[in-house]
Amino acid sequence: MKYSDSFGKRSSKILLGTAYFGDTISEAESFQIMDTYYEMGGRHIDTARLYADGEAEKVVGKWLADRKPDDIFVSTKGGYYDMDGGESPRINEADIRSDLEKSLTALGLDCIEFYWLHRDDENTPVSEIIEFMNRLVKEGKIKRFGASNWRSERIRQANQYAKENNLFGFAASQIRFNPAYCLGERGGLVGMDEREFEFYKNNPMPVVAYSSQAKGFFSKMAESGEGALSEKAKKRYLCEENLRRLEIIKQLSAELNCSVASVVCGILCSISEVEVFPIIGGRNASQIADSMNGADILIAPDIPLEFINRI
């Protein structure tokens, strides 16, 4: 497993996603997944207040209390839309504080190592956001913070304000990033493209890639064909371009004697121009183990560039 100190604390190159813990993945199954992840060298669990209506954080908190790992890195997210309010923005100090306090209680922690703002509200000045996030740092509630689904231009503006006022800025970004061509983003989501990639090349920070397996598009197509894809995966990824990329990934899988899922992770982990941390997920521990193997796969640097819309 590869590691990095770019988050301010030692983090494994691959993060474990927890979106379905306490929901479609039971607590017992979640424990098995986290155990396998940790045994294979994983040291960064990614969760959110939103996941399973708060149940995911509770499951992670129970695992932390039971296993007592002293070297695990837990990050969580707050400030997701008010779903009952027509997706009304919640990027304000009162809502973030409310989410953060609930997260601390659920996780059984006194301080969050890394806290993500789950969405942006472009009607709120970045100065206001940076100011209240720094108050949370000063109070010892969080150590660092990042932006999830923020456009790079807004991150640039926020960090410029932070620099000019001797404050902490966004230390990392989390966006949709995988080797597939995306047919269209859902509202409020930000995906990697050439413009975003250029920003991260010139403004180094960890880039956490969610949906790193493209909703299992490549693995499921390689194993069972189109019928195995979810409707969301078909709508977002089923096209001739991705079928062409699938053939390249399958060829790499054969050459490297590893699974398609491992290759997909390996592609992201091998990118040298930007430091990328894929988030992986799965229904069971064996799927997690399969993806984890990708951390140590080194793919020639001219290959990854083809998978980020630079072909």
C-alpha cells in the first residue's frame, strides 16, 4: 500500500467509502469490510453525515470504539443540501456546526481530522465560508478542511482569500474522477475534466476521487455484460467511447494478471501530475480486497492520461 502525508496525517493512497454502511450493508458486513481494509493497509475512512441518514457514521464510530486502531484517519462531510427544502443550500455556519456536532457524537471523536464541505453554495461569498471554517479549526473541532464538489475556480478564490488573510484554506478537493467518459453530471456534482485537471496540476493538493470505479461499469461489463449494469451506470457511462476504454483496461488486466477493478484503481494511483486518492466501496470484503490491490499497480504514465479526457 502507498501512503502520503499530504492530508496532514499519514493516509493510505486508497480511501474506504461508507455510503451504504448501516443501510444496504449491515453493521456486521460493514465491520468485515473495515477489518479487511485495515488488514490490507488501508488507513483512511471516508464518511458523511448524509450517508444512511447518519447511520454510516454510527457504524464507523462503533468500529473505532471496538477495534481501537491508533493509526486510522477518519474524514467526514457536512453541509449537504436540505432535501426537504428543494435542495436548499446549507453552507452556512449554523448548519455546518449542527452537522459537525452530530458527526463528532456519532463517530465518538473530540475532533475531526479532516472535514469536507459536501457541496458549495455559490451565492455565499468564499470569505464568509473561510472565516467560519477557521473558527471551527481554532475551537479544536476540526484540524483541516476540504471542498467536495466545488469548482476549481471557487477553490482558487477561497484559498486566495485565506492566503491574503493568514487563514487556513481548502487543503484538498473531492470530486468525481474515474477512467470513464461521463455522459453528463447530475446537478451539483463536479467531475474531473481538462480544465479542473490543469488547476490541480498548478495548485498541488490531494484530489480524492469518488465514484472511482464508475459505478462498477468496467468490472460489470467485463464479467457479465450490459445486463449487469445499474440504470444509473447505463445512463452515465454506457457509450462507444467507454467500450473502447474497456478493451484497453481488459488488455491491461490480462498483461498485469490482476482484476479489472484493480486496474481501474491502479490507473488513478499511477497518475503523476496530480496526487489522486481513489475512494473504493463494495458490497462485501472480497470486493474491497480486489480493489485494494490496485494501489501497488504501476501503470506507464502515458496510459493514465488517456483516461482523463486527454485523448
